[in-house]
Amino acid sequence: QVQLVESGGGLVQAGGSLRLSCVASGRTFSSGTMGWFRQAPGKEREFVAAIRWSGGYSTYYADSVKGRFTISRDNAKNTVYLQMSSLKPEDTAIYYCAARQYYSITYYNTNTYDYWGQGTQVTVSS
């Protein structure tokens, strides 16, 4: 049984930093695609960042977080991270980790992913 478990969320002031972690169990995703999405109250779930294997690892970001967030992975720990810096109140949301065992072009689409974590709340105060 595949499980994704996120951690690291919390309350932080604007301008602060947080690092989210997502530990996968039951399957390895070292040659696949892993992503972070977020959902704010009353809004649809949106793409934040992704990392995928294609002969090497490539990373992708939503324009709203580019330059502030960094996605990375540790295959030895089967873990993906999201380092978030210069946080803004508009970053407040539940953050979800997602995984797909194989390469995908549509890394930004929620329908691409086969597995999801339960989410971790990030709240940025002004």
C-alpha cells in the first residue's frame, strides 16, 4: 500500500520560511514525477512545484512561487521537500504532496498523479 505523508507545515510570519517534507512508503518514485500542490479555502487545488526524472532530475515551478520555493528530493529516504522562503499571506493553504511512478509531461495537472498525501496546513500571517 502506497502512502505519502507530509509534515512541516505551521504558522509563520510574512517573510519567513518553512520546509515541507513528504515521505513515500510502499513504492519508490525515484524515476517518476513528484509534485506539490496547494489549496486555499474556496479555491481549486493548484500546482506549486514538481520534480521529475528524464535522464536527470528537472524541476518546475508555478510563476507565483518561482524564486521563493525550491523542490528537491532524497531518493535514499524516498522523500521530497519543498523549501519555502519569503512567504506571503497569499501562500496560506493546505499543501499536498503527489506522486506518479512514471514520467509525465503534464506535471502541473492534478489528474496526472496516482497518489496523494493528506495535506499539511501552512498559514502565513501578515
